[in-house]
Amino acid sequence: MTQSPYTVAIVGRTNVGKSTLFNRIVGQRISIVDDRRGVTRDVIARVFEWNRKRIRFLDTGGYEKTGQSEIEVGIRQHIEEAVELADALVLVVDITSGPTSEDEEAVELIRRSGHPVVVAANKADNVKREKEGLADFLHWGFDHLVAVSAVNGNGTGDLLDAVVETLPERTAEIEPDDEEDLIRVALVGRPNVGKSTLLNQMVGEERSLVTSIPGTTRDPVDTMVEREGTRFLLIDTAGIRRRGKVEGIEKYAVSRAQLAIERSDVVLLLVDAAEKVTETDAHVFGLAYESGQAAVLLVNKWDLIEKETDTAGAYAKEIRETCKFLAHCPIVFISAKTGQRTHRIWEEIRKVYGSYTLRIPTHELNQSLEAWVGRRSPPGIRGRHPNLHYLSQVGVKPPTFVLFASNTHALHFSYERYLTNQIRATYGFEGSPVRLVVREDRERDQRKRSFGASERSRGK
């Protein structure tokens, strides 16, 4: 058991370097950094330890009090929620420009919170700039004012010392160290397919910024949910477009989404029911398949579709034909907006995660292998025949099997596919990829261990 971390929100107006400072503190390039305004939209969280204090830092969007667009209002609400949740705040300002009216608006927000504050005067890249610019912020009257350079790291140690000093005394909450029961779930799909709306529906609160504008979510957003004794880490990702249509800052969002897929156990693959299945969907889903994650296909916005006899069956058939590599995945027709059938998602996640982590004893596998070869012997290539020795499962996440054989150059790829299909047909593995690796094994006694050879001798 470990102490639950304190929460510190990094706030400030746009383009003062909040995300650069966040990345510098946690030691990873997690938040997207760009010179354009309003890049960070969702709240990004990472835990970092300093002076034996575990701190969950929150990177927030640029605070603008007057913006009235759908996105600006959503960003402002998220910042206000992060401030409310925090134990302490880091107000980031630009030392090169001095206080601005937008800085004053951010100061007004954090004063209302009543939380302890550390002012980080960023872009203090040289001693002259630090000496001349720091005094401009003293009139706010905050106890802690630290000059930092998020780009080169100067002053970040002093900043963290000040943050730890401001943390309030409280009875530490305890959270478990063991992550064996944690299922990581990434929500993936094209822009505007409803990922953030679904995340909010599953969590039960407005956690991820939801608008009608495609491409709103750019950073992966982690949210912990516990249901019926099982913990789930939900990761909302930016919508992935095809490579040829990825422009500007969106290239970062694509790489973030791919990283989110790779760190997940189960991927929820969302399709917009109104737009049918596209090549882009197949490309997006292929990323998850190639990474080796378990998957559930979700057809969203099903409430908007006019139903006829077996509408769902026809739609499922279309998905199977377009994405043949996901034929093993369950399909659920949902409405993230209304909550229709979203409760089934939890059941499917558990089911495919069970497949994803399933282990088959070696003796059972080899009994099955003998039966599979008995039904269909490997045909061979150019008169040469492979000898199949034995089959063993060597890993999970995804389930991975090694077939030891001799004359492997004579084993046709279609027979490897046959064996993979037999593994799935015999043991299930619904929603999970199955990997089969063939290895040359010359040391085995082929007369005793070779299923392929024994079957051919029976046929003579």
C-alpha cells in the first residue's frame, strides 16, 4: 500500500509554457507542445515524486475568461474543475511579457479557490531576464514566486521545493500498489465518432471535453473507474485520421493515440453508425490489431438509425467483410449519448480480457495438435514435408504460441493459418489476437514426436 498522491494543477493563460513545464517536471513528453494558442484542451495527469511526496500534476488548457465558443467554454470548465480538485496550484506566467490582463483573470480564478499558490515565472532563460522580470509579479502578494525555464530546466527544482512546502497537512489516503486487477481500456476511432461522449457516459461525469467539432481531443486522457470490484483505466484518445490526412499538430495526436493503444489491454473500436465502415476505420482498427490488443467493436449513434428486419445483422456482416482481421471481436450496438446498451460494454471488456490473459496447459495443446493434424496433415512444398513436434504457449497479452517443427521451410503459410484458426475454434479467445510462431527444432526424435510424419505413414 502507498500514499495516494497530492494533486497540483498547473494553470495560467494560453502560451505561457504550461505544457512544456509539465513535461519537464514529469520527465516525459506527454502533453502536446506547440507555439499556437489553445493546444492543450483536456486535463492531462501524471504522478511524480519529489522529496518523498507523491504529486499528481494536472496540465490544463489556457485560461480565457471571455471566450464563448463551444471549445473555449469547455476548456474553461475543465480548468475550473481541476482547480477545485487540487490541493495546491502552480500559476505559470511569462517573465518576458510581465503581467497581462489575461494573467489577472487567472489570478482571480485561483484566489477564489483558496488553495495555496506557487507562481512560476517561466522563460527566465538568463540571469538578466530573471533579475529584471521577477519583480513585476510581486504585487500579487503570493508567498512563493520562482523563476524557471521550462525549456532548459533551470529553477524547476526550486519550484518543486516550493510546491512541496505549500502542500497542506492531511490524512493520507491509501491506494493499492498491485495493478494485477487493473484493466487498461483505450477508446479509439475516427474524429467525432463519439469517444469522449462514451467516456463520459461510462464514467458518469463530464470528464473529457465533448463538442460537435471533429478533432477536439488531442491528448490521451486517463480516468480510473471501479465496477464490481474491478478497476478500469479508461484512456480517451484523439481521433486518428489516415496518414495522408494528418496535418500540422494532429500528427502529435496520432502518435499519442498509437501510444495509448500500445499501453492498453483492451481497445474499444468505435464506428459511427450513420457513416458506415470506411477504409479509415479499417486503418484505425488495424493499428490496434497489429499492436496485439484485445478489442471490442462498438457501433455508436445506433439510436439515429432507422431499423428494419435484421438491420444490426446486416451492419455486423459489413463490418466483418471490411475488417476481416477483426472477425474474432464481439460487436455491440450502442448510443453513447443516450446510454443505450452501454452497460454491456463492461461485460464485453471483461470477456475479451479473459481471452487476452488465458493460458492453455502444454499437454492439452499437444493433445489438440495431434487431433488437428489427424484431421488435416501439412501438405508440404515441392515434395518436402514439415514434421510438427509440439506446441507450447509462451505468453499472454496477446496469447502467443510456438510450434516446434523440423523442415519448417516446407510448412505452407496456409497451414499456419489453419492451426491458428484451430487454436481459436478450440479454446475461444474471443476478442483477442492469437499469435503463432514457428521455430526449427532439429534435436527432437522425429520418429516419436512428429505428428506430421506419423499421419503420413498411416496413409501409406
